[in-house]
Amino acid sequence: MLADQKLDVYRRAIEFLALASQIATSAPRENSFLTEELNRAALSIPWNIAEGAGRFGAPDGARFYS
């Protein structure tokens, strides 16, 4: 298991990503631009956490967590 996958916040971000996907699939088609934005935003959270967990210095990693 990678360092980022051990973090509770990472697991919560993955749960949120699944929830956002469910919301996006049930939203009306005329709001497709909003559902695409929701999916991109939800996906960026675990990506940033994973990137921050791979950093070596605490200040450098903290920048990704904020």
C-alpha cells in the first residue's frame, strides 16, 4: 500500500469521487457542464493528496494538502 493510500483523507476523497460520479450520472443532461466540472474537481482531490504524499519535505507536502 502506498503512503497516500494509508491516509484517512485519501480514502474519504475516493469515497467522495464515487459519490460525485453517482450524482453526475443522475443529473439532467442540460447540466452536463456542471457534472463535468464536478467530476474534474472530485478527481483532483485524491490526485493532489497522492502527489503531496510523494514529496519528501514537510513544507513541500503541506502545499498539496492545503
